[in-house]
Amino acid sequence: MNPTRREFLWTAGTAAAALAASQAPGIHWTTEQEEEAGWEPGIEERQSSACLVCPARCGIRGRTVDGRLVSVTGNPLHPMSRGGLCPRGVGGVQMLYHPQRIAAPMLRVGARGAGEWRSISPEEAVGLLTTRLGALRAAGRPERLAVVAGYCAGSMDELWRRFLHAFGSPNYVADDYPDGTDSVMALVHGIPRRPGYDLERARLVLSFGAPLFEAWWSPVQAYVAFGRGAQGERARGRFIQVDTRFSRTAARAHEWLGVQPGTHGVLALGLAYVLIKEQAFNADFVARHVSGFEDDVDAAGRPREGYRSLVLRSYRTEEVSAITGVPVERIVALARAFANGPGAVAVCGADVLHAPDGLLSGLAVHSLNVLVGNIGRPGGVMFADDPPLASFAQVRLDPAARAGNARPPVAAVERPALFGTGDRVARFAAAVAHATASPVDALLLYYSNPLASDPHPEDWRAALARISFVVTFSPFLDETASLADLVIPDLMPYERWQDAPTPASYPYPVWGLAQPLVAPPPRALHTAAAILAVARGLGGSVAQSLPYQDFPALLQARARGLFSARRGMTLGDEFESIHYRQMEERGWWLAQETDFDAFWKDLVERGGWADLLYDGTDPTRLARTASGRIELLPDALRRALDAEGRKRQPYAALRDTSPTAGTLAFPLRLMPYRVSTLASGTLSLEPWLAEQPALFPDVHWVPWVEVHPATAQGLGLGDGTEVWVVAPRGRYRARLRVFPGAALGQVNAPYGLKQPDGALANPLQLLDGTTDPLTGLPAWFSTFVRLERAS
Amino acid sequence: MTRWGMVIDLDRCTGCGACEVACKSENNIATVTPEQADMGRAFAWMRVMTEVTGEFPNISMRFMPRPCMHCDNPPCVQVCPVGATYINPEGIVGQIYPRCIGCRYCANACPYTVKYFNWFAPRWPAAERAHLNPDVFVRPKGVIEKCTFCHHRLQRAREDARAQNRDLREEDYQPACAEICPTGAIVFGDLENPRHQVHGLKVDARAMRLMEDLGTEPKVYYLVPKA
Amino acid sequence: MRDDVAAKLARLPPDEQTLLRPLVHTTSRFYMAAGVLALVVLWGMTAYYLQVRYGLGRTGLNRPEYWGIYIIDFVFFIGISHAGTLISAILRVSKAEWRRSITRSAEFITVLVLGFGAINPIIDLGRPDRLLNVLFHAHLRSPLLWDVMSIGLYFTASTIYLYIPMIPDLAIVRDAGIKAPWFYRLLAAGYQDTPQQRARLERVIGVLAIMVIPIAISVHTIIGWIFAMTLRPMWHSTIFGPYFVIGAIFSGIAAILIAMVVLRRAYGLGNYFRPIHFDYMGRLLLVFSLLWFYFTFAEYLTAFYGKEPAEMRTFWAKVAGPFAVPFWLMVVCCFVIPVALMCRRAMRTPRGTLIAGIAVVIGMWLERFNIVVPTSVNPRWEMESLGHYHYAPSWVELSILGGTLAGFILLYMVATKFFPIVSIWEMKEGREESVHTVAARVASYLPEPTAPAAGD
Ligand SMILES: Nc1nc2c(c(=O)[nH]1)N[C@H]1C(S)=C(S)[C@@H](COP(=O)(O)OP(=O)(O)OC[C@H]3O[C@@H](n4cnc5c(=O)[nH]c(N)nc54)[C@H](O)[C@@H]3O)O[C@H]1N2
Ligand SMILES: Nc1nc2c(c(=O)[nH]1)N[C@H]1C(S)=C(S)[C@@H](COP(=O)(O)OP(=O)(O)OC[C@H]3O[C@@H](n4cnc5c(=O)[nH]c(N)nc54)[C@H](O)[C@@H]3O)O[C@H]1N2
Ligand code: SF4
Ligand code: SF4
Ligand code: SF4
Ligand code: SF4
Ligand code: SF4
Ligand SMILES: [Mo]
């Protein structure tokens, strides 16, 4: 009883023709109309590319029909994502065709923020930019140009740096999204980069607050590891989540340990205690590679306690249990499971570091990996090296540039945090806002929307007011862009070339390549192209420093490095990859492609390059410290703590910090967390995701907060009430959701959501400003709020 | 005799929801306005169901992706007065949109509540129409719709196989949700074909079907999580 | 009233005078009432237009609450329709002489309300434009189709069953020549009330009366089955067929009672709707109230005793959950009030029965609500029943509900203007013959008075 032919034609017809109809929040909607008009299939293509929706950079395949991007699926050849994607990536098509996307440069005509714009040609836009910047150089003040860039790993980041350097400004403020783990690694291993985790081959993954299945650095890496593992079904690792919140990750992990806020480090050391007591740690590894474990004497001959003594003295299981709230037997069982054989890895979540004692906690968590010697081993912590790309052309500096580069950067701080850059973006804004005269005349914003995303929007508002020329490359009229003077909309991800290296969390170097899947709007301009054009326009040393006619050319030039590196391969299926790895292990390497053009062609077709061989025997991958050993008690840290005056000892200090508590006025602890559907900090969600931003609770389109039933009852607030989340610093509106998974007296506040009318709901802008003095990172979980019914 | 079916391993599923969105993207599923969504009129042919038991800190949550079960003995098909919902010889339960009179009897008859009704004509933000999938009908106002096992992909795969005159391979026909699932939790294939994974999985010790006691004979199997 | 007509009317025998008067004389109150009702109908139609134009989204329906007011009304109206035909048929077959004055008004209810019952499922369609697919692509497996057939049949049958017994009266109107002669000449179909015509008429009526009973029963049985054939908790029940029939007759009787009281007041028919009628009808109402309770109790006890989780979710939703109010209100209206009133002779008066009747009509509407909605919002699968599903009818639905109700009353009023609402000839027949035949019949029930046999 299949459809009759008429029925078929009729319905096919409805796949065409639309007609304008009812409007919904901010968006213009269309309604399907029935129509007899038939529809005939178009020309279909499938191409590899990379997902640029979030920093994880999975491999994708795009399906286009008649030049429209119809769907995005995973690229099976990509070693990290293996053909899988997360919801955000799949919904990317809706990002591309986002109703609010800007397709052509816009020049402000009315007063700032009045929203009056004149649409101009790309050439005109570039011309404007060139003259403005040229003037700065002519005036000998190139440093008065500043660039604030959001997440842009790969060559874009490099391009900006080079451009500014050649231009002569030290004011490149890249938000590299510091999460503090790089500081920990710098201290312990002398390797200043985020650790990679070989989750796929791990036997036990012990995650401290890392939202592996939500918005981790690479959620798909975690999904693949959880679902498939490297050896398939037989050896799938066990996932244990240590988290204050009953997060979605906690919900799905094989085990969840709820801990008191900010006590992750204490729990970690509690585990270390058991390992040491039971001689279950890897004594041999510690002896050969680690220093700071045993007691010793300092330069002045004074005896110093080592890691062992500190832990044994301060972290008896009962005490740890009391502090963290984890039962003794679970601590012991967990420690034994962790020590029982190789392949147990402790993952340190960004949020462990976003606490007043962040750095020390991070140190404590990572020390577990050191104790079991699971560094550079299969299923352990690894430090991927960067893909062997050919470096950029030499930067040429003319006197003006030299002078400018020599001047102090705006965001420089008098007392810098010793072990981290802190929040540079915020600092930049504060500096501009409070300086006697604005040190900046021209500001370029790339992938950055500080007005919505920065914890201190007021600073940014003040700063922007003092900067005479503000340009953004955002393809959306986001909060910051609407206060800009010039908008030169970037191409959207599926329209542009870009290299897409995997995030540090993935332990192997992978150079994904995003190629255009659809033609961009005629008057939009790739930001890279804009930079190159401006450089050309400025001429002289700036132009000579960036001798690339366009971005693809630049990428090709860099890819030559991969071609001649005699290692790795263009992405291949699992058999190819394994085969290659085995060859490389035996010291062989056979070229797949004879000449570069063939190599590039493969690179584009397959979606990138990867080197899946990790040489764990290389000592420089264990430690690049002065001592050449892994430092459990880095001197720098000891000194820093002593400098603080109040005699604190690296590990012992953690247990003394008394947990912050609420007040009468603000009794509830604010628990910001990133919804897994969030693709960018502040970009409103793709309709499919906005409609169902989380599996649970059941909310649509609006920001919400989750509280425990008892808490809600105590407040006399029912499920679904509209509430104000009120903190000393400010408030925002959200829908209250009663969720038994929320801890008593806490407010789980997803961030990155907006009201349908665009009103922000950003818990991070309520943060009380507490920071970890050692890293300068804001503490995300020490703010207290109250909830008020919004009438 | 081919019988298409699906096995979902709940031990692998992380509840990420990629399958949901992949389904929406593949099948031109419309978005509804906030008010409509709050009324319970949002569409999700594939929906990751959640169940929370207990209270913090003794709490657990389970996820269960739920497409149409493509029952071999489908109550929905029984009750349709005009045969607008039908089961084809290979066990795929489909909808004939232009025939449906919108009585919603099938929706009431479906024990798994997987049927969705077009209360209004479907809507998209104007710009978003560009990504409509031309292989899939856009449903008009007033008819019922639901998961079709991405039937259009089977038709495609058949044509291609015929063009290259070879048999249909397991990988030729994979629905969007199975294709995207990053954990490989969704396995799809011919339940009767020993060379397809589902054939073995459906008799796995962990295999079960929803409300088997109803005798609806679902062709979607679940592998319960390992203890 | 034109006086020539008045003169003609005056010349008629008393029965005909009173019973034909409404046909030629209309009060201003009638026009006012009719006007108001017409407006309500118009309002309802506008609401429906909007629904057709923009889609069923204009209702309060949602997922999984797929069925609401319209389906409730459908069941409700069809239930009411069991008033006339079924009751009058049963009374005729059982030779209940007291029926004579009430059958006609009852049968009219059936024919008129049936239409309104039947359009509700069409109003409920997402695609009314495709209604005919039900014929083009008929799938006999579907209870919905069984229903289409049985309702069609029932409608035809009851129309005939209304028309045939009316022929003699139409002839009377024709001969009285007080109104649209051509119209009544046409309808009277040359009936001259000759003995053989009368005999044939009686025979046909007898046959029809027997035929319509199973048809009527089938109709509501099948409506019950529409629900029962699904696997939904508290729908999937074997007694739904009979349960629905009982409920239908129950609400039907209530409707007749209301009609009787109103007609009695409006057209001063006190002489025809006598206390005895209200007494007997009251007893009937009592009986069915008890029957209804019996079925309801049986139904809920079975569900409760089985403790099947899915069933229990719906059960508690009704008994002590979000639907407790409509549920207990239903019990009061369908059981407590009618039983309390009708069990006392003193209350089986026009006023008493009116109160009881209204209570029952409301109660039976609620009963349908309690069947349709609570089950809908409590799907069988526990993972679906997040408990936050809800249903609030939109103004469109309520307007259409008002419109259909008003439409029915309006048509009924109009009907009384064209047809004698009490069967004239059956009254006559009652007076002239039944009195004797009944006496004879009763006598025939009794033993012969025989003299005691002499013997020693
Ligand atoms: N999809 C997606 N992923 C992204 C990004 C993106 O834009 N989209 N952005 C990337 C960027 S910029 C960043 S900075 C990272 C942010 O990634 P994270 O820093 O991991 O931020 P959240 O996801 O908010 O994780 C916060 C977690 O900490 C837990 N937590 C709550 N209270 C406490 C506490 O008191 N102590 C500790 N230790 N933990 C607590 C919360 O339960 C929550 O699960 O995400 C990266 N990943
Ligand atoms: N509300 C909210 N605030 C946050 C966060 C959050 O998740 N939500 N996260 C916090 C964290 S951890 C961080 S790291 C910061 C990050 O905050 P930012 O560094 O400001 O990054 P986003 O907020 O993601 O803003 C990215 C902006 O880039 C623009 N954009 C989108 N696509 C493209 C593109 O293809 N090309 C270009 N040139 N521009 C594009 C969009 O307009 C978007 O507003 O925000 C912090 N604050
Ligand atoms: S994790 Fe990020 S990169 Fe990967 S698919 Fe999702 S959004 Fe795209
Ligand atoms: S995509 Fe796979 S893992 Fe994600 S929710 Fe669906 S089934 Fe589960
Ligand atoms: S799951 Fe529901 S809709 Fe799907 S076949 Fe079974 S009964 Fe029909
Ligand atoms: S809604 Fe459509 S498919 Fe469902 S039963 Fe009615 S006609 Fe058939
Ligand atoms: S099989 Fe196709 S239609 Fe069904 S849920 Fe999966 S993607 Fe959607
Ligand atoms: Mo970040």
C-alpha cells in the first residue's frame, strides 16, 4: 500500500516553495505551503572538511546539493572523531544559514550603538582599514593598534601575531582559553601546554570535574573512547567522574563521586595517601624520573619535606573523607582500582583550576598520574607535539615597527600571576578603561564578543567608549559588534579555508584541514584575506612579511613542512593508520605521494594529516625541567607560596582552606556549567539545539537554572517559575527547573544561553571576582546568589 | 526475507544527542516557536529519553534513544482508516503524508508515543530553508509524521547498488542517527541477514525490546547496560 | 396568526388544536431565543474557520494529548442521540402504552443531534479537505471506519423511523391546510388513513422498531471500541462496548426529560406530558443510573485490582490526581444526584426530573472527558510519562463546543415549528382502540373465572 504516483508527486512538490508567515523571537520564519510544483534532484557532492564550530575541530564530511550545504556528517578517517560528531557539529548547517548572519561589510553611519549602518564593498572596507592603520604607523604609534582574538588555533593565530609584529604592536590579546592545566604541566614537566590524554587506550579514566561528555576540549574524543575504545568492545575503559555537580558526564560515567565544592585536590591526595600506604604506586618510575617525592634538603641545607611525607602527614583517609564527603571505603576502593595495573589516568578538568586554590588542586590531581608513572604510556598522559609545519616567511621589521614592539603592552600587569596569564582579555579592558588617556586608537575583534562573554562587561563598555576605531570580523551583529564602527564579516566555517589542529587533549598531532564546502556570499571576506590585503596595502616591510596572495596559498606553504617531514600520513582508515604506525615503530616511513601537489590533493580529499606514532621513550616528553626530572615540588612554587607570607606548603595547604559559605542575603552557591549544546560562548544556539538545549530538564529556547526540590520548596518557588538570579554584582532572568540531581543549596547555572529576545543570561558575569593568585584565573564556584520570583 | 532493524547499546550511549540532531537535519524536521515547544508540540523523531531516579547525592539518570520501533505488528497501522501509515514488505513502517486525514488515531494507538502531528504548517527561519534535504518530503499542515528508518536512503542505496549491479551491502544503507553516533551505540541492518551485525546482536544476552509483552514485535532492540 | 388560519385551527378537534398551534403561532420569546442561538452558532463557525485556515494548532491539543473536546463531544452527542429512536423503539416493542405522547419528541432528538455528533470527528481532522479518502482508501481494519458505517446506517434508519410514524400527522396538517400545503402534500405522500394504509403503516413501524434497536446498540458499542481497540491504559477494556451503550441510553433519557419539561412549559403540553410520564421516565433514569454505576465500578475496580503500573498512573490521575475534580463531579452528577432524587416518588416530578436530567447530561459529558483526557496525557511508556503533560482547551475549541450545542437546540426549536411534536394520531389511536385492546390484553393475562367442579 505504498504511495500512489500522484501522492508521491504531490508530496515531493511540498519539498519546494515556501511563503513568509508568522514571526518568532528576533527571527523571520517561513511556513511551508502545499504546491503541485514538482522538484527535480540536483547535483550532489560530498567533501571532507573540519568542524570549526567549537575548539575541538572534529573531521567532517559535507553533503551539498546544488551548492547548498544540506547536511554535515563525520569524517570516518579523522583519528579523533572517527566519523562521529556532537550535536553542535551536526547542527552546524543551521549556524551556516543562521538568520542573523551578516553577508557584507557594514560601516556605522549613526551614533555608536544606534544601529544605523551603511553596507559597503569589501574593497572599501579594506581600504578604510588600511588608511586608518597606515595613519598610526605614519604617526609612529603602531602600538596603538590592538587585536583581541577569541579561539583561533592554527595558522589564523600565527597570522595575527605575525601581522601585529610586522606592524609594530605588542598588543595581541589572544584568548587562548586558559584553563590552568598548562600551568600545572609547565611546573611539573617544564612543558607549558595542556596535557593530552590517551583516553582510547586507558583502562580507567578518573576525571576530576572535566565535563568529558559535555563541553570538554574534545567531547567527541571522549565519546569515541567511551563507546569504542581502541581495542574495541573487549577493552573499553571504565569512566569514573569526580564532580561537585551531578553533571551529564557524572550521570553517564560508570561511577560518580560527588565531592564538596573545591575539594577535588584533597580527594586526589587522599587517593595518593592510599597508594603510598599500600606501596601501590610505581616506585621504580618515581625513583628514576621524579624529584620532590622524598624528603631532602634545600640549597641552604635546611631539610624539606617531600611529597610522601606531606601526603602521609595531612591526608589520612578519614580526614579526607570528612573534607570531601566521600566515604572511606570508596576512597580506598578507588585508589586500589587506580593502582591496579597500567592505563589508569587522572584527567584534570578546567574547573579544578577555576578555584581559589586552583593551581594546587591541579597539581594534586596530576600527581596521581606521576605516582603510577602513567606519563607517555599507552592510556596515559601524553604531550603531543605540534604538526611539523613549515614556518612562516621571515618577519621584516622597519624602525617604526621596532619602536612600537619595544613599548610595553597595554595588558601588562605590575604584579603578574606567576604561573599563568590570567584573563588577559579582561585585563586589557580594565587597562584601557582606567588609563589616564586611552593607550589604544584602533581595536580589531576576531572571534571575540567580550561585551557578552567577559565577566566584566562594564570595563569593556568603558574601554570601547574610549577607543576611536573599533572593528569586528564577526559575521554576526553580536553585542560587541553592535558597538563597533566597522564590521567586516568573516566567512562562515563551511565557506572558508582554515587549518584545524586537534586540541591538546588529543595526544597525537593532527592537522585537520577545513576546505570550503559552499560558495561564500559575494561580498563577505575571509578575515585572513582581509589581513593579507591590509598588509599589502600598507606595503613595505609589513607587506614583505606576509608574502602570500591568499590564505590557501599560505596553508599550502605551511603544508610543505608536513610533506617533507618524513613522518605521519594524510588521514587514512584504521587499517592504513595501524599499518603506518607499525611501520614507523620499526623506523620505516614510506611516502604515500610522490610530489607535493599529489600530497596536497590527498590532504584536501582526506581532510588532513596525522602522525599516530607516539615515542614514549623520548625523555624530553617526560620532563623538560632544569633538573630533567618530573618535579612534584617545583622550587618556583615553593618560593611563591613562601612569598605569600602565610607559611603554606604546596600540598598540605589544600586541606587548610575552609570551604566558602553563603550569607543570609545570598545563601545559594552558583554553579556555572557549560551546556554541551553550546558551540560558542555567546552565539545564540542553532534553532534545533535552542529548542532542546539539554536532554534534561525539559526546557525550550530559554535559559534555566536547576535547584534541588527541597531548595525550591524552601524558596516557595515551583518548577517552571521565572526567576531572577541575583548576586551582589548583578542579576539575570531564567526559568527555574526543579532537578533532584542538583545539590542542596546550590544553583546549577548553565551558561552560554540567551533569552529569545537576546537578553543575556550569563552567570559568569555574576562571579564575585575571586581569583587564584597563582594563576590569575577566576574562581567559578565561589559565588553565592539568591533567587527571586520575576513577575 | 529482509527485515530492517536497529540495535541500540545503552552501555555505550552517552546521551550526547547527536542522533537527535542528525535525524532533524536529515529529515527536514521543523523547529517550533518557544510557546509551541512549551505546549509539547516540538518534533523529535529520534528522542533521547531520560529517567532520573533518586535524589542528590544518591541519584542516577539513564538515557534511552527512542526512534519509531517499526513494530512488526504495528498497532498504528491497524487503526489507520485510510492506510496512510503502512508497513512495507521489509518491515519498515512508513507514512503517506498526502493521504493522511490527520485523525491522530495512529498516534493514540502507538504505545511508544513516537508519532508527531503537524499542528501548523512546518516552519523554518527563512534563511534555514537552504539546508532542507531534497530527498525528504516536507510535511504539510495537519498530518502525522514519525521516524521512517531514513527510508529514502534505502531507495538511494538500492539504485546505486543496481547501477553497479551488486548486492546491497550493510554499510550501503545506514540511517542518519546510526551514521553519526560517536560511540557506535546505534547499529542498523537486516535482522534476517547473518552477515549483518544486528543479526547476532538481537539475540545477545543483554538484548531486550520495549514493552515486548504487548506483542507489537518492535524491530528496535536495546542492549541493557552492563552491571 | 392570520385569522383565517385561526378559524381553521378553531374548527379542529381539541388534540389537534393544541398540538398544531405551535406550527402556526410563534411568540417573540421564541424569536429572541432563536436569534441568540444563531449568533452562538455563527461564532462557532468563525472559530472553525480560523482552525481550518491556520491548523489544529489553534486548539489546546498537543503531544500526547492528541484528542480533546471534539472527540469528547462526538461521543457525548452520539450518546444523547440514543434518546429517541432506541427508547421509543424499546417502548413500542414492549407495547408500553404510556410512550404515545413522548416518542415523537424523542425521535427528533436522535435525528438532529446525530448530525452534530457526526461532524465533531470531522472538525477534529487535521485535513478535513481529505475526508473522502475515507472512501477512496477505506481500510476496514480501522474501528474508525466501522464507526463511519454504523453511524451512517443509524442516521438513515432513525430518519426513516422518525418519518414513517409521522406520515398520518403530516396528512392531518395537510388536510387542516393551515400551513404550506404543498410541503405537507409532498411529505404526506398521499396518505389517506384508509384501514389498509393504517395496517401497512403499523406493520412497517413494527418491523423498523425491531431493526433500529441492534443498529443503535452497534453505534455506541463501536464508539467504545474506537478506544478499546488501542493498547492505552484504561481504554483497552472489554466492557467498553456495553459500558458506552448504557451511558448513551442514560444520557439519552436525561435529554428526553429535559426536552419534555421545556416543551411542556413552552407549548403548554401539560396535558400530554403528564406526571405519570415523568414518574416512569424518572424510574428509567434511576435504573440506568444504577446500571451506569455498576459498570463504572466494575471498570475501575478491575483496573485498580490488577495494579498494572501503566493502568495505575491513569487511575490515580483520575481518582486522586489532576483529574480528581472532574472525576468526582462526574460521580456526583451521574450517580449521587439522580439516585437521590429519582428514588423518591415525590421527586419524579417535572422539576425533579429536570434537575436530575441536567445533572446527568453534565455528568455524562464529564464521563467522556474523564475517559479521553487522563489516558491521553498518561502514555503507557513510563519514560514518556514525565507527568508534566497537560491539556487546556483553547477558546476555539470551546466556541465550537458552544456552536454545536446551540446549533442542535436551534434546529430542534425550528423542527417544532414544522412538525407536531406529539404524535396526534397515536393519541387518537390510544383513546379509540388501545384502551380496549389493553383491557382485553390484561384480561388475557389472567386465569379464566371457572366455577368450582361439583363433586363429593
Ligand atoms: N562545546 C564547546 N566546548 C568547549 C568550548 C566551546 O565553546 N564549546 N569552549 C572551550 C573553552 S573556551 C573552555 S574555557 C572550556 C571550558 O570547559 P570547562 O572549564 O570544563 O567548563 P565547564 O564545562 O563549565 O565545566 C565546569 C564543570 O566544573 C564542575 N564544577 C562545579 N563546581 C565545581 C567546583 O567547585 N570545583 C570544581 N573543580 N569543579 C566544579 C561543574 O559541574 C562543571 O561540570 O570548554 C572548551 N570546550
Ligand atoms: N555567556 C557566556 N560567556 C562566556 C562563556 C560562555 O560559554 N558563555 N565562556 C567563557 C569562556 S570559557 C571563554 S573562553 C570566553 C569566550 O568568549 P569569546 O572569546 O568572546 O568567544 P565567544 O563568546 O565564543 O564569541 C565568539 C564570537 O565570534 C563570532 N563568530 C562566530 N563565528 C565566527 C566566525 O566564523 N568567524 C569570526 N571571525 N567570528 C565568528 C560570534 O559573533 C561570537 O560572538 O567567554 C567566557 N564567557
Ligand atoms: S565537538 Fe566541536 S568540533 Fe567536534 S563536532 Fe562538536 S562542535 Fe564540532
Ligand atoms: S548519538 Fe549515540 S551516544 Fe549520542 S545519544 Fe545518540 S545513541 Fe547515544
Ligand atoms: S512504534 Fe508506534 S509508530 Fe512505530 S510502528 Fe510501532 S506503533 Fe507504529
Ligand atoms: S493520522 Fe493519518 S496516519 Fe494516523 S491514523 Fe489518521 S490518517 Fe492514518
Ligand atoms: S532512523 Fe532515520 S528517521 Fe529514524 S530516527 Fe534515525 S535518523 Fe531519524
Ligand atoms: Mo574558555
